[in-house]
Amino acid sequence: MMSVGLVLEGGGMRGLYTAGVLDAFLDAGIKVDGVIGVSAGALFGVNFVSGQRGRALRYNKKFISYPNYMGFRSWIKTGNVVNKDFTYYEIPMKLDVFDEEAFEKAGVDFYAVATDIESGKPDYLKIDNVFDQMEAFRASSSLPVVSKIVEYEGKKYLDGGLSDSIPVDFARSLGFDKLIVVLTRPIDYRKKPSSGRIYKLLYRKYPNFVKVASMRYKHYNKTVERVIDLEKRGQLYAIRPSQDLVIGRLEKNPVKFDEIYTIGLQDAREAMDGLKEYLGE
């Protein structure tokens, strides 16, 4: 039996592009055996596994105007720009309920990538129960500077994208026969060098983290080239934005949400014949 892995890049609200792609996958009946999600890729990717089409777009549009969802007010009050209690607990458990039963029944191995700030290395946190392991999702998606460090299973974490933005090598190590990669930047995007000054200032107690976060641009750009190379060799199938996604990482305009989601939906539909051919369907 052929196994298929799915890698989902993060990128804050650019992740709504991924939500559109994944809803197109649900429409087309694309099945996978494992998902490795980074930050927003993990947060939105769980809805693909649970089969909850449209959920990521829906709850973001509905709650973005709430003062205790995400933004400056939450940051000042709680130290987290994305509000912990409301966003990670109240919404999925009460207001727009995540289907935990469907997630578990799907039998898909799911990993959220987080950066261990003491080692500076990525950890690939296996998710068996989304509700029980919500702190793993927070660990994966807690942006530095605007989030508190998340403690999970005795370790200290921040955003997984800082140490492994596109975890294609980890996915390959799991032995999938086929690999689908969903990116949130166009093919010609490369990160620019950063001084890392803010990391040195705020996280000087964690020199390994400072080093990896400051060098992130190098690792990211190298991984993008690696994805392109593997794609050319037929060793993975990548779906990436056909145009620049003009949206802020912490965007609050619901009209933008629709736009970005729709680009993802359309790009995936256009790529579907090629994807199905790659998967041998």
C-alpha cells in the first residue's frame, strides 16, 4: 500500500492559503497517511484530518473582531498576541467545535513542529489528541517577541518555523512513498538576512535559540532550493501560491481572509490533475 505524507508550511494568516488548498483536497478526496505542520500549518491542518471543510476560514472571519482573539490588547494583557484561553481553548472546545473523534478515527499520523529554545533544534511533537495536546499547538505557533515561551512536557518552546520552516527532511525520514508539500510563499521568494538583534536582546539566556533564529533566512532559503530540486526529480509534489499573498502575518481584515483562501482553493484545483498523476490515481 502506497503511503502519502503532507508537509504544511506556516506563516500566520498566510496559512489561510493552506486552508483553501486543503479544502480543495477534501473536495477531490485526496487522502494522506501523515501530516507534518508548522505553526499555522498545524493549526489549520488538523481540520483537513477531521474533514471539517471551511472551518479555518469560518472561525477566523467570525472571531477576528473579538478583542480577546488576537492583537495588541491581548498582548498587553496576557503577554501573548494570540490569546491563549479564547483562541486555543474556548473556540475549538465550545464556539466552533473541533471534531476530535473524526480526527482520531482518520488514523493519520500528525506532527506539530516546535523550536526547543534551549537546544535551538526543532522537535516534532506527535499529536494523538488535539484537545489534550493544545499546548503543543501553542508551542508550534508562538511567535517570538509577541508571545510568551510555551512550556510543554518539560521543555521550553517557540514557533517551529524558526528552526524548520518546511520540514521536508523529517517527512522523508518517516518513509512515505509520496510527499505533498504546501508552501505559503511563491516560488521566487527568498528570505533576506536579518541582524538577529531583537533575539540577542530578548533571548540572551538561550544562545542556541538566538543563533538558529538569527540564521533562519539561510536555512529557509536552502530548504526552498531543496524542495525545488526534489520536485524536479519527481520526489515530491509542491503546491505554492501563484501570486504574492498580500496579507499581514497577524492580519485582521476578513475580506483579505477570503481572498487568500480563494487563491489557495483555485491553485489547488488547477494543480489537481498533476497531483493525481503524481499520486498514481
